[in-house]
Amino acid sequence: MRYETRCAQETFALGEKLGKTARPGQVYALSGGLGVGKTVFTQGLAAGLGIQGPVCSPTFTILQVYEEGRLPFYHFDVYRIGDVEEMDEIGYEDCFYGQGVCLVEWADLIREILPAQTIRVEIEKDLEREDYDYRSITIEGMEGV
């Protein structure tokens, strides 16, 4: 499925919609360049899970865990992962195969360890458009969004 958003609020709302229907064990692989709205989308997903507090990208800590929502939420930012084996040290399998919801920013960097049923979300910004806030968001691996 392909979606178009024209402001940060619409990107947030799409993430929120997914969060409201998220089920235990789902893993979202989020990709897109710097500044395309990955964090805004993630904040929306977290809101849809019922997480009230601030949600920030865990760029330096790799993993942030939120347990106050209707399901545990595991937010990974693997931008600084040098080797996929570093994910073992974090205990990623407990998150990927547990009863929570995972979202992995820069997921292409750890493609080989993502579960087969991973939901892929790609956010793109068209630099040629005059509409600076326009985003194209493609979601694969999930029906009925």
C-alpha cells in the first residue's frame, strides 16, 4: 500500500492508525533518509499503542523500551550498528519474537536478522516537489491498513 502525507500531522496520524491495530509480535522495518519523518511516524505508532510520554529516536542507545502502552513497544535505531552481531548483545531476539511491538529505524542495516513476516515501511521525500512536507509512505507485508 502507498500513502501520501502532506504534513507532519498526517505522517503521525498514519503511524497512530497502525499503532491502534498493532498486534503482539509485529516488527516494523522503517527505512528512509535523514529528515524524512521516521521519528514522527514512530511517535504516531507509539501514540496508537497508548504511550503518553515523549518518544525520541534512540540513536545512541540503540534501543528504547516503552511499557506503559497496551503492548510493550521496542524502538530500535540501528544507524550506529557497526556489525549485525552487536544486535545479539542488545538481546534483540527477545524483542523481535516477544509479545510486544518492534519498530526498527534504519532496518536495512540489519536486514539479515529481521523476521520473515516483518512489515516494511519506507518513507520518501521528493526533493523535486515544491511541497516540502510531502511524503510518500509505502507499507508492505500488512493488509487492510
